[in-house]
Amino acid sequence: MGIYSYSKLNCYLQCPRKYKFAYIDKIRTEVKETIESFTGNRVHDTLKKLYRDLMYEKLNSLEDLLDFLRREWERKWNDGILITSKEYTRENYLKMAERFIRDYYKRYYPFNQSRTLAVEERILIDLDGTGRYKVQGFIDRLAYRDGGIYEIHDYKTNMTLPVSEYLENDIQLPLYAIGVKKRYHDVKEIRLIWHFLAFDKEVEIVKSDEELENIKRKVIDIIERIERSEEFPAKPSALCEWCEYKPICGEFKHRYRLEEKTLDDFLSDKGVQLVDRYADLVERRERFLEDIDKEIEKVKKELIDFAEREGLDTVYGTKARARIVKGKRLIFPRRDDERREKLKEVLKKHNLWEELADIDVYKLSKLLREGSLPVDVEEEIRSYQDVEEVEKVYLSRFREDKES
Ligand code: SF4
């Protein structure tokens, strides 16, 4: 097994097909650097200088740092950098970067909260100690405080502040913590510290040994899953918008081809015609079924009224007879009703649970598709599955997915 990185693992989780393009087929695309990533890199350079100089007893003034930022900005700037927003210019982004540094400087000056051990430090994490599952990463700043407290600092320049659920579930810094824990013998506690520079906000989380152990298992599981994968299905999401493989991905290839066509060629494209015809037929079927359902309800009501008026239980026709039964339907608590759990307990108490509960095969298939079960559990379950080839077409109209 090779060496993994957080971005490699994350790529697989985001979309297995993208992972295949990037890491198996090794397809290189011409990716333009965006202004956002350029800004982030220059801010990282500046904070790296701040702390590296401090390690050599040189404390830069705020003006020194801002000068450095501007110099690096000019030196590394090139006209290929992509600015997608029409509203903001290169100068807006530079001013933003200056603000990030200014706020950070004011918040932490004189930077003696902890002792920096390294900046942009490569860390190699041997997850199970056998060298089989290796992950590498770069820590923006690794620092130490008295009493065996280590800090892993990460600088974020995104313009959105992640919700706490995202930080609780993030595996990048916990992974680095596993590596730091192995590297230093005196570790008592590792603090994971995110700096959201756009909001002048610091978020700190400490993971327990048990939580780190769970993350280790989770990452081993992802690596196992990747290594055993034979298929790398597309997983379309909002993130496709930024995927460099969009023009060659089957999810979007047709759209790209159509964009190059004239209106006439577009309308006579076989794919366009087939989808339109398919969509029309599905719509017609829906309307037809709706009308039929309404008609059935109407006749049913008339039939019940007729039987009641005439004192009949069964009414006879030429093709069939209709028996009218009036009774009561039993309704038990639904999934969202808290009494459902209590009912479950009652059934279990009277040994009826085994008899009444059944496997939710839909949910089970979903769990397997999402790969959210541990690999060994998945393997055990899969030994009972049969595979049937199916072909489905999902129509997306007005943000609505319909299977037929
Ligand atoms: S465009 Fe979307 S579905 Fe296709 S490879 Fe990229 S992320 Fe995956």
C-alpha cells in the first residue's frame, strides 16, 4: 500500500470516480490557480515567516510582515490566476489578506502563548505500527506548552465559518495528532487549533485517546476500502462545480459536447431527443395515473353509496363483483412518534420482537452503497447478497429526482 494523504482520502470520500481519475489513471489536467487559493498561500507564507523568524529570536513588526506579504504577492502573481467573481478585484483579495495578517498579529502579539517546534512540518503517520497504512500531511504550525501539551495549528482562509459538526467530524488534524503522539514521548494532551482568519476566530478541540483510536480505525477502513475497490462510481454533488475532471466525467461529458453545438445540431442530437421523449412519456404517464386515480376514487364513492342505499354487501358486474367492507384499520405509532420506542420495548419484553422485526433491505443496500459500514462487517454481510444487473434512469426536473 502506498502513502496516503488527507486530500487523497478526502478525494475518495468526495467521489470515488474523481479519485480514480486523479490517483489511479493519473490524469493531469490544467488546473488554474484560483485567487482564493493564491490568497491562502500568501497568508500561509507570511505566517510561516512570522513563526520561523521567531524561532530564530527575530520578532517582525506588523509593517514588516505586511511588506513581506505584499512583496510575495507581487513576486508570485501571474496573469493566469483565476478570478471568477466579477465584483471583486485582485486588490480586494490583497486587502483581505492584509486584514487577516493584521487581525492575527493584534490577537496574538507577542506570540508567546506557546513555543513553536516547526512550521509546515511534514508528518508521516503509521496508523497501525506495521507500515501497512501510512498517511502523510503537513502541519501549518506545531507548538509546545509546558506540561506535555502539544498544539497543532491550522490556518483557514475560507470565507465560510464551518459549523461545529464539521469540526467535530474532521479527520485531518486528529490524524496529525496521532502522528504527533507517536513522535513525542512526553505527550499529555494535544490541542487541535483552527484559525479562521477571515473571522478572526480561533476554535480549539481536544480529542480523547478513544476518539483518536476511532479515527484511526475509520481511516484504516477507508484505506482498506480504496485498496479493495474494483469499481469507482461517480458521486455527483455540489462539489462537482470545482472538479477539474468535469469535462471527461460521464456525469457532464454530454453537457460539454452540447455546449459546442449550434442550436440546430443541439436539437437534433440523439441524446437530447431521447431524454426529451423519455421525459414527455413519464410526464404523460404521471398525468394519466393521476386522472385514473381520481376517477377510481369517484366511482368507489358512488359504489359505496349505492351499496349502502340498496343494503348490499356485494355488488355484481359482468367482469367482477365488488365486496364492500366497512371496518377499522389499526394504526400504530410511526417512526417519528416517541411512543414507537416504547412499543418496541413492549414487543421485546414479550419476546415478539424477533418474530415481528424484519430486515430493512432498502436501508441495508443504502448503507452498503454509501460504504458507511466497517470493511469487515460489510464483507460479512455481502457474503449473503446476490447481485442482479439493473438499469435505472433518474430524471431531474425542477430540482426533483424521479426514478422509473
Ligand atoms: S465531476 Fe463530480 S461526479 Fe464527476 S468525477 Fe468530478 S466530482 Fe465526481
